[in-house]
Amino acid sequence: MHAVVLVGGFGTRLRPLTFEIPKPLLPVCNIPLLERLMTSLAHGGVTHAVLALGFKPEPFLKAFPNNRCADVELSYAVEDRPLDTSGAIGFAAREAKIYERGKTFIVANGDILTDLDVAKLVLFHHSVKAEGTIHLTPVADPSQYGVVETDATGKVLRFVEKPKSGETMSRHVNGGTYIFETSALERMPGTAPLSIERETFPEMVRDGVLYAFASDDYWIDAGRPDTYVRSNIELLSRKSIYQVTPIATTAKVDATAIITQSTIGANCVVGENAQIVRSVLIDGAKVDANAVVIDSAVMGHVGAFAQVTSCLIGAQGEINSGAVLRDAKVPDPAC
């Protein structure tokens, strides 16, 4: 089976971390998010994936020099201009000649972490003879999402964007994993910007060929600062198909430091009496003695006795000794 993986975003919400590392390559428990996604796809039978990129592929080539990730063969489709979601799928599928490789293919958003059984999604797709199938996941508050309504067979009836109270009974939202027949590529030429959510899916609904499969598997969109940190922390405490490495073997953590529900990357240094709580230290980060880091992701340097809460500290970020920061991004991406 073949897949298109959408990794062309600029990772704006995760800046300044993404100034150094593309969002799909940011670590989740010390393994790139993309590698965790590929592990899930491989479990579902995917053997080849084309990465739909909106910028140069060099960081990905460096990360996966043999063009393999989680035993999935990789190829690349680099857009010369932004094509939006449907445009990117159509462009990448044609670059990889997916229509010659089989009738069914998978599309996955590159910033999703999920335990979805992809093979079950494919089975459902074939059982209802759909042209396209969306994975749905339940949310507690649907008012912040685009909700999907279906009939008893799973056929999609309509999309309700950020519904008000009483507007819909559905609590299921688009989970960012799709199954398509190659015939759907006629709807996605890949030559101009086109949105799958606003244009292609509604067209498929009108034609009665779009279905949805709901599951309550673990699911998180790791593309925001809070959810990126949370995806690391939650993986530490739950059963999963994924390997978990809380502290890299090359990290230097002082024996007096307190590490609570946190991940520490390669070559990180944590000084004496430092406290790291529900946080992510990315490769090479340094936290000096008596500093406190809470609910944050750090690439740079946190000085002695500093207190950092709900922050993103980039590779060039320097937090002075004794400083107190909350809800900050350093360096400031706006500057």
C-alpha cells in the first residue's frame, strides 16, 4: 500500500522550534513525529510513502539518508508554490505515480499522532465501496472544530464548521487520515491551490461517494505548543505501539535534578537541583543548576535559578539566570 504524507506546512505555531527543525521532525519521546506516524502506517500495510513538501527536502534527506523511515520507503514531491491540501495530494500522488502502483492509497497529515488501526480503516473503506473515507475521532468540545455528520452506513452527509450548541448531535471531527481510490485524483489535479476540506470533500459528499469511519483510538494534533508538549508527556504513561525513550543515553542529568513526566534529548545537560516538569528538552538543550522548567519545550539555554513555564525556547534562546518567564517564545518569532 502507498501513502501521501502532508508535511508541507511552515510550523508557524511551533516557532521558534521550527526555525531549526521542520515540525514533522520534532521529537516525541526522542523519536521524530514523522517516524512515529510512519510506524503507524507500516502497521497498516504501507510500504511506500511520498512526502508532500512545500519547501526543500534536505532536512528529511539528512534525517533519513537511506530514504527509509520505520521500514517504509520514502520519496519526495516538492511544490514550487503552495498548493493547499487537495492540491498537494494531487501533485504528490502524480509525482510518485501512485495511480500506477495500485487502486487504493492513504493520505495522512504529518503532525498527527494516533494509535488508529489503519488496516481497519482500509477494510471499512473497501466494504462500503467508497471513493474516499475519512477517519473520525471524538472530541469533548466540538465547537472548536469542523464536525462531520454521517448516516448509519457511514456515508458523510455534511460538515458543520465550529457548531454552536444544538446545531449538531455529532462530536466527531476529521482525524487527518484518509483512504482514497485513485479515481479521486480526478478531483485533485495538483496544478493549482485546492482545499480538500472546503472544496474536494463537499464535492464528494454531493456525489455520495465520501464515507467516514469513527474510532476512539488515541489521537492528538501535535502541531500546537501545548499539544506538542502534551504528546510527549502522554506517550510516557500509556500503552502504545510506539517505542518510548524518556531520557537519551547521551544526556547528562545531575543526580540531584528532579525529572517529572518529561523527556530529555541527546546531549542535553541538566544541572544540579534543576527541576524539569512535564516538559521536553530537545537535543542539545542546557538547563543550569536550580532552574525550573514547567510545561515547556526547550532547545536553547536556561540559566541558573531561572523559572520557565509554558514556553518555547528555540536553539538560539538564552534565558538569563534568575529570569521568570511564562507563555513566552524565545527568541520571539515576531521579531
